[in-house]
Amino acid sequence: MARAHLPTLPAHSLPVIGITTGDPAGIGPEVSLKAASDPALRGVCKLLLFGDEEVLRDRARLLELPWLLEVLSPGDLGMAARELPERGIVRVPATREQIRTGEGSRASGEAAARNIIECVAACARGWLQAVVTGPLNKRFLQMAGHPFPGHTEFLAHLAGAKRVAMAFLTDRLKVVLATTHVPLREVADRITEDLICEKLQIIVEAFPRLGLPCRRIAVAGLNPHAGEGGIMGLEEERKIEPAIRRTSSGHPGVEITGPLPGDTVFHRAEQGEFDVVLAMYHDQGLAPVKLLGFGAAVNATLGLPFVRTSVDHGTAYDIAGRGTARADGLVAAVRWALRLAKASEL
């Protein structure tokens, strides 16, 4: 697929994007370095990689990638007199002797967490226009003492955001999740009228701010055939329908349709009938997104005080250090971050 052209700007006016290089035992360092080397992003933005300098240098040598990064400390970002480089690394030291490529651990989970903490802090101070996150492993994040089920909840905690939603964006389909990393047996209990209202409210507030249309929102049903009048479940009648009515009454300019059967609603949205779909659970929303846009789909967190995008893949420990990991997903996340950040400034 051909990439859209992005205008080249003078170096001093380029937006600054922070990239967390993810779990250093996985492919995060590799795809971050490859994205920083991508000629399509040259002259378009400044990319600052947050991670351990030696880990990144070692990975660059292993993969025979050019070292194009000027080394900075977090404090350097706030120096008004300093012109930031077009490509740089912000040093976030890790316990390298405990990190082995291809093997996630408590040490690699802590390193991934520190990268996020430092990058978010820089963004909160106004030094970055957006945050792009590389992949981490939830198990090792929690082993390191950070009790969050994923990036979304960790970022909400760091930013002090009380209401957030996980969105997945492609040019053809946009999906927001009502529930995220929840066991399937618990989803029906987690779905409440208030929860659906909250996610719909986030959509109608955040999408326009980010330059995304949301005049036509579809809400997926939880059960097969959206419950079929109560024959296959009552969540639609008792929880989802009241939430749609309640939210619609406060937003007469937005058409909210549903609950609609989950086996057809995403096709209808991809064909242009809806701007965004609110899915009830993780795989209901992610399966169609990844079918249509694997490698190009981008995860974005709605409700944060800054723009955050991410790749839609994991740490891929099995191929880390082999040079085969593609950076397309991270490049797409950077491009979406630029697009959303620009719209949010207007």
C-alpha cells in the first residue's frame, strides 16, 4: 500500500515524537531503530527514542543498522537554548546484565516501564507532541511491580486520567472497545449501562478533538444476533439499549445505532455506513481490525491529555535479534500520532 505524502518542514519547526522502545528483550529496540532510519519520516518529525543506550547500540550492531541517534538525558529536553536533534535517544538506564534478547523477565519488564514513565513525563512537560509506544509484555510488567493489565491502564495512571478508552484505527475501520483485557467469562458482568455511556461519551468528545469523524456511531451487541429480542441474552435490552438512548439524548447531532449483530456491523462500518464501532470486548473488535489492517492498524488511547499511539503487535521474543522484525507498524503509529497531534492543536 502506497504511503501518503507528508510535507517536509524546516528542522526547527518539526514536531517532536517520543518513542518508548518497549521491552528490551523483544523486538521493540529493533523496530524503533528501523523506524528512526526510515527515509519516509525524514524531514517530517523529530524522533526521540526512550531506552537504554547500550541496549540500543548492541542491537544496532547486531543488525548492522546505522547509528543515527544523538544521545540525550531527560533533562536535556527542557533546555530552551538547545535545538533537539532530528533523531535522538533519551537515556533510560536498564539493568542490562539481567536482560537477554528473546527472554522476557522482571528486569525487561521494569526497563519497559521506565521507558514509558520517562516518555510520559517529558510529554506532560510539553517537550513532546505525542507518545508512541513500543511493545511490552503484560506478565513481566506486573512482575516488575506495575499492577496494570496493559499500556492503556498504565498510561491512564501516569496521566491521572479517570476515563480512557482503547481505540484501534485504520483508514477503513475504526473501533473502540467497551472492555479491554478481561477474561471472556467476566465480560457480561463488566458490561453496564454506565460503562457503555462512558465509552460513547469519550468517543463523541475525543474523536472530533483528534480530527476524526463520529457523526455515525455503531454499537455492537454482546450476544449472537444482538440477543435476538432476548432469546440469546438480555444484556442488549437491559444495558446496551438504555445506554444508547441516554447518550443520544445528550448529543442530538450524533446518530448512535445499535445494538447491532457483531457478525455484520464491522463490514457495514468498513463499507462506510458508520464512522466508528463500539465493540463490547477485546477480540470482537480486534479480529476485524487485524483482518483488514494487520501491520497498519494503530492502537490509540482516548481520554489522555496527550496523543498516544502504539503498534498493534507484541514483543515477539521468538524473533528478537534476528533482524526479521518489520517496522511498518511502528512507522504507521508515528504517522497516526502526527496526524492526531496536528488535529488536536487546531
